[in-house]
Amino acid sequence: AQTVTQSQPEMSVQEAETVTLSCTYDTSESDYYLFWYKQPPSRQMILVIRQEAYKQQNATENRFSVNFQKAAKSFSLKISDSQLGDAAMYFCAYRSATSNFGNEKLTFGTGTRLTIIP
Amino acid sequence: DSGVTQTPKHLITATGQRVTLRCSPRSGDLSVYWYQQSLDQGLQFLIQYYNGEERAKGNILERFSAQQFPDLHSELNLSSLELGDSALYFCASSVAAPDTQYFGPGTRLTVL
């Protein structure tokens, strides 16, 4: 079974600075997807970014980018020019790319709470 | 706004009772997933439906059941409720089974 580990329960960053959230995962599969979801105080789960394992290029969405290291099974999220609205819980998630019964669920890490300091 | 709707937003009930949570997926999405978020268990997958058929089961208790209707909305039924069932229940949907999942706002269930 796949596991996802987020070893930083809490992080803080000064507004306008850059912060990196860590995520590692364990899998025997070669093809899969990785995601970062953001959960602000409203509790809504919002997709931040998605990475396909077969793509070597790191995904980027505006101020959000990832550092995907497949061999190391590492998937970190970098937030540039941090804003007050980035304060949230961030979850790393894994999903198999094979479309078999039971493989399509998301497996989540325990989350990192990000605080933005004005 | 993800396009996934869930009702009700909040639900307060007593132990032993039964409740039904409702989810409407994004327009065109065939796959619906249910997740439970609790303080001690984190975010856990419960069950998945695809175009009306159950496709996968996760850590879903026997007291819980779900179904997806012909109009693709889904309901999660929780019965014989216990204090430990208090949690945030999310529904997510995707176009096809292996696709990005978009989450609804969740239903917060409190069992007293």
C-alpha cells in the first residue's frame, strides 16, 4: 500500500518570502499522480497543483511550484511571494495512474499547517 | 467554487441516530468519492461510485452505506451513530475514474 508522509506539522513564513513544504511517499508503482491540496480555515479542499510521475518537468501554477524527485520519492511544494491568503493546511496526496478498482482513491499525508507572518 | 455541492453544511445529532449526507458532483463528472476527515484519523477514503455502480471501498464501517443515483448525485448514509463518527465528510468528483478529484465544501457532522 502507498503511504504519504509530511514531516512538518507546522511551518511559518514572513509575508512576501518563499517557503517550501516537504512531502515524501512510498510506492512500488512507476506511474502515478501527486497532488497538493490546500485547506483554508473555511475547510474547503482546494487543488493547488498536480504532477504526473512520467513527466520529468516540475509542475508550476503561478506562485506555486513543485520539486519532484522521483528516485528519492520526494514531492515538495514551493510557495513564492507568500501572501496572507496562503495561510492554510496543506495536504500532499498520491493516486495511482492505473485504473483498477480501488486504485483511484487519494492517499493523503497528515498535512502541514502554514502560517503567514505579516 | 469547485462545482461540487454538499448538503447539509452542518449536522448535529445524537448517538444511535441515522443521517444522510448528500453530494452533487460537477456537471459531467461520473465518479464520486467520499472521504472522512477526523482529528485522529486524518483524511481517509470511504467509498467510490462510478456512473451509478460501486467501484471501490476503503475504510468504510458496516454502519455506513452509500449510493449513486441515475442523475449522478450520491448519498452517504450513516447509522447507529457513535461519538467517534463526528468528523468532516467530503465528497469529491472527477470526470472519469482516473482523473483529478475536485472536492465539495464538506458536511460537518457532530454526534452528541
